[in-house]
Amino acid sequence: MLNLKIHQFSGIHSSKGVNVFFNEIISNLDCNFELLRSRFTEPFHNRNSLIWYPRFVLDIPQNNFVITLHDIITYEFNYHNHIYLMFYKLYFKAMLKRAFVVVCSSNSTKNKVIEFFELSGDDQNKLIVIPLGFPTVYEDLPIQKNTINRKYILTITNSLKHKNNHFFFNAYSKSTIKEFYKLVIIGDISKDDEIFLIDNKVNYSVFRNPSDTEIKTYINYCDLFVSASLSEGYNLPAAQAIHLGKKLVLSSIDVHKELYLKYANFFDLSSIDDLINYLDNIDVISVNNSKHYRSFKDVSYDYKTLFKRIL
């Protein structure tokens, strides 16, 4: 019988979303397991173990493992035309043959993996889906006093290409709401985007490294949350905004509609006018305050069931 070990290094040395996912799963995983804190795993010492990697990593020496794959954004945008792309595709297929299963966080991610890595037959059968849920890790954080002295539109982003910041900023600069609402940006944006906002006389503020409590506070008081992403694995800030009962306008990518269809409004990425129309009509944007959604306790239960089936 195999013992369950969890590769902690890959869970905590990752994005904010994967960090939350990892901590939510292990805090709700009602079974015995050992945390592996080193980056590298020794195949000899772990040959009687099932090792779970909470995200995809390249250096996996042993055969008895499960990987969770949240997205393939790095390969979509950084390696799409890269000289090493063929190597990554061959490596992924070889890794897939050695894995028990690869768990995708959504059907959208699974479909992208199949298409991007050109999988078929038995390779496709190694992919399963355990959908993510809504995090509870922020529920106990306090909401502080609102420090922004006017109505504001919020986006939580970074300067990477898939965040599609310029599309949103362009739409915002052309909308009528820029005269009445401030634009609040959490995260990093490019110098070009900052110059664009200044040149177009957008009243904005950027908060690059707020605490979790501050992020919850900014979301709580915003009048609208917007994400224009071209690709996501989960979009944790959108889930937080939904949990706090906010109005959301999201890009109509598959994963957004799969996870948040009942809770958000969606604009067509091929039409900047579609987003402008939502911004201009902010007062009539709908909001769904239902709290009946899948939790990470449900997600943990599905992982526990998977691990028990393998063990």
C-alpha cells in the first residue's frame, strides 16, 4: 500500500491563487499525509509513496504521482512560438504516461491541455477534472475603513500579457464613467499602461503590494470589479468579489463562464464597445448574492476520494 505525501514546495512557491488552493486543500483534507518540504524528491525513498504535486513542475523523478494543473498560461503566452516548445510537448506526454492521473482545475483547462499538447487516446484518459470552489481563507479577515474617498471601479491584475490590461484601460478611458468613478488597480501594470492612463486623464491609483486584509477591504467597497483576462486558471479575485456580493464584469473566456456563469456579467473580447457599454451602464448591472456555491471542503473531499481510490 502506498503512503500519501504532498509536495509542499510546489504548493507554496507559486502564484497567490495556487497558494490559496494548496492551503485550503490541506486544511480540509481529512486523511493522513506527510508534507515534503524540499523542492527535490528522492525516488528511492519515495518508491512506496503516492506524491501529490499541487501544481505542474518539470522535475518529477518518480512514477507514483498525481499532478494538479491549473492552467497552461506560461505555454500559451511565453512559449507559444518558442524553440523549446516541442521539447515541452514531448516532456509533458512522457510525464503523463508516468502519472496516475493529472487533475485539471476546470473543463476549460482540460480542453486547453488536450489541444495545446495535442493529446489523444490514452493520454486524454489520464486527464480528470476536479473543479475548484470558493475559498474560505479570507472569511475571518476584518474589513477596514474605506480609505478611497469616492466611488471606484476595481481590477486586480499584473503586468503579464494574458491580463489584457490595455484593452480594459482603453475601454475605461472611452467610457463616461471615468468622470464619476476612480479606477483602482491592485497589482502591477506596465510603464506604457501608466503613461496611457495619464495621457487620457484617467483618475487612478495603483496599490502594488497590499495585504490580504487590504485586498478584501478594496474589494468590499468597490462599485464594480472588472477582469479583462485572455486566460485564467481560476481568477481568485473574481471569486473573492463574488463572495462579497459585488457586481462583476468579466471577459467571456471559457473558464470564467464555467466557474462564474451564475454570478457575473460577461463582455465579448472581440468588442471593446461591449465592455464600454457595461461601464456606461454600471447602475443597471446585475448582481447575484447567492451563497450556494461549491466550497473548498467539497474540493478537498473529491481529492480525498481520488487519493483513497489510488492508495
